[in-house]
Amino acid sequence: MTEGGFLLYKCRRCGEVRKNIHAPYCLIALSHINTKGITPKEWGMQMGITDIHCCADGNLGISDLIGAVLDKKEESNG
């Protein structure tokens, strides 16, 4: 339950889901974001419930945190 992995954000404008933000502990990251609005400061770059997304057509959208993909789950699918 304390595995690292990628946070998933889905763009409201274009629907793209991206997973380019790695968290050392996904459960802790999601819990912190849910209760405090951001990931722990000690982890460096702080992520929140929303982010800005650059869509393929060059326009900007807002993306929402929709969950996480654990590292070990990614390895078994790859």
C-alpha cells in the first residue's frame, strides 16, 4: 500500500490522461492532496487536485487528479 507510482491527471478540455508526475508513495500523495490540497513539501515539486495541461492543438486546459498507477502494476503490464 505504500508503493510509488505515477499520479494520473485527466484534461477537462481534450480528455487526455497523463502520468508524468511520479510520487514516492501514492497512497500518501493521494491522502495529502485530498486533505491538505497538495503533496508533502519535502517531496520537492508539490502537486494538487488540479494542474494545467497543454493540449495537442496548442491550447490550454485544466486537468483533474483521477488516481494513481503503482510502479509494480506498471511493470506487470509492460
